[in-house]
Amino acid sequence: MNSHQKVTVAEITKHAKVDDCWVVINGKVYDFTAFAPNHPGGPDMIYKYAGKDGSKMYNEFHAADLIENELSPSEKKGDFDESTITETWITAQKEEVVSQPAPNEKPPLSTLINLDDFERAFEKTGSQKSQAYISGASNDLLTLNANRTLWQKLWFRPRVMRNVSNVSTKTRMMGCDVSMPVWICPMGIGKTAGSEGEKALAGGAASNGIVHCVSTTASFGVEDILASAPRTSPFFYQLYVDKQRHKTEELLRKLDGMHQIKALFVTVDLAVVSKREADERIRTQETVSVYSKITKSSIDKKGGGLARSTGSFIDPALSWNDLDWIRRHSNLPIIVKGIQSSADAKLAMEMRCAGIVVSNHGGRALDGSPGTVLILLEIRRDCPEVFGKMEVFIDGGIRRGSDVLKAICLGAKGVGVGRPFQCSISYGREGVEAVASSKQEPKTSVTPIS
């Protein structure tokens, strides 16, 4: 991009079509014509800003320099000439309807003492759209609610008069030494909760000795996320397989060169993005560009779901046979994330996977799927040999240290926690550290029953 070249409003508005799409981002003008059809979040996320300024939406989800790495020099058109701004241009930018944060005061971090507190705090201060994306789930929320309540139906059988003067929660997961058997689940688009996004998750995890599993749909590039923690800090990487398989192959080759990435968590429970009604109902963009010849809004009859638009690239053709394809392009241990039956757990073992995650996508996939702890119990009953052959992880509804302990008692190697960590990003790295510290509750849980 020629930093001395100025692009006027008149010139930008000439390029407001699907086949000729220029957008202003942070004072720079970019040609997205070739990139938009391959955008992981779907082309409509870009087309609605054709001939307009898309900085606000871009910065909500992406690192500032991401665009510079994605586009070629010829697609970087120059600096936006602000001296040419007209009233018509200003009016066009106001056409977008963005959910504003609720007018409630943000609770001081010191007042939040458990994971539910962080979710409640975000309900008060996060935007409606962010809240719907993070807290929402599929259809009638049956699986979402089952995940949580079924942990509460398991009871301990305490034994007393044991020496518990020295208790440690330290363990190893996928060869990584960790302070406790907890890892941060991949949620995607971390900047929906706060400007630090996944950088806060990475730094907070590292300072507390746990592992962050980086999402394919993270707001920042994986290099930036890893750089937010010491070079010795381990990470997992969650993989969505792209319909354009060559893109996944390229990503796998890149990950292989990153020594901090210790395992590949291949998500298999979301072949098609589910119907998430809370997310679909809230429309952040009701109109197309006023200069545009695009006649169809990005909001269709199904609604305006952020999850659906950002997950449109996921390949529904992914099958067990593709594990060999992944192995050809990566040397990382493969963890199959999204196991919901003992039969599939056994199949993963037979396919020589390094591990599995018993998961239903936090209730975001097929509504009516069993709560995850039921699947863990089923595996324990029907194919207990799995626990000796692979590392078995679980997520879904885990909110207390006692839940972590129950999972470990049933054979899990570790547990994933998602929504509370995502909500904690609103407090930055310090918030993530506070959530991680609160999960040290297993020490107080294990002591009276050891």
C-alpha cells in the first residue's frame, strides 16, 4: 500500500458491489473482491460494508494487523482521505444497527468469587449480540441444561480420617505439566467479550499453569495468541476442517512448526452449525450498503446468527477416514473432540487417536444429545479399556471444583471450561486469571474426601 496515496469517498463508493468490493478499515482502504468469497465468516460479513467503513465490526472480532497479513499489496489501495467525507457518507455509516452494552455498572472483579458470577457480570455489561453468542445454545436448550444439572446429580461417598495435610492438583495432560486438570475450551471470536480476546486467555492460562486450547475461529492469529504467553507455555489447537481442504493442509503445516502447540483437537460434532435462536434473533446489521447494488441483506429468513455466519466454512463431509489425511499433514497427536457415545469412543481408540473429548459443543450442536457426564459413565460401563489406551477429556456444564473431581473419579484426564473463561475476557487477563484461580477449588473439594 502506498502510504502517500489518498483514496476519496467518491472513489470508494464506486466499488460497492459483490464483484467490486472496497472497504475502509482503520483509516485504510482495501479491495476485498477476491477475498470475500473465501472469508471464514462468510462473504456477507464483508459485502454489507461494501463502499463503507467496516472498522467497528472488524475491530470487534479481529486483531488490527490481521488484514495486512491476509491481503496482497495490490489489494491495499491506500489511506482513506477523510477530507472528502460528505454528509451522505456519514449517514451511510449510521445505517448499521449495533447492539449497545446494557447500561448496568460492571461489578468490581474482586466481588466475583465463582464461575457463575462471571457469567452474570457479563449478562449485565456485554452487548446483546455478544451475550447471545456466548451464552446461547441450540433450540430448546435441553442439552445445555442437562450438561449442568447432571453433574449435580452425582454424589460423593466421603471417607474420613485420612492424612490430607499435603494435597496437590498438579497433573499431566498430553505430556504437559499443569497445575490442575483444567483447560480452557476453544470458544472462538474472543473479542466479542473484550478487546484482548484470546490474548487474555493465553496470558491468563500461562500465569496459572493451565492450557488454553486455541480456536480455529479465534479473533487473533495463532502467532499473536502464542506470543501472549511465555515461549515455554503449552497450548492445544482446536481444528475445524475447512471445505477448502487445501486451507486446512496449509494450517496444519504451519502448526507443525509451532513448538508450543502440543495437540490437535479435531472438532467432529458440528458438521452443520445448529439453530441458536437467541443468536439468530438479534440483528446487528439490518441493511446493506446504501451505495451498494447488493439487493439481499446478509440477514436471511433464518435470522442474523453470528455463529452460523462465522461457521459457514466448516466441512460437513468430514469422516473417520479423514484422520489419515490429517496425519499426512500433521505430526501432532490427534484428539477427537465431540464424542457422544461409547461406540465412537471405542472407534477413536481403534483409529489410534491419542485421546478424545466427551463433548456436545456446550449444548450448541444437536439439542437432545445426552449430558456429557452420561456419556462418560457409558464409556466407563461399556468400554472401560478406552481409559487405558487414550487420554479421555470432558467438557460441558463444569462450574465447580467438585465437578472437576467427579470427572477425575470417573476416569477423565482433565476437563474443559468454556463460557466462564470467555466472559472473564471482559476484565482482561486479570479476569481470566481470577477464573483460573477460582478453579483451584478442587483442593478444597478433594481434602475432605481423600
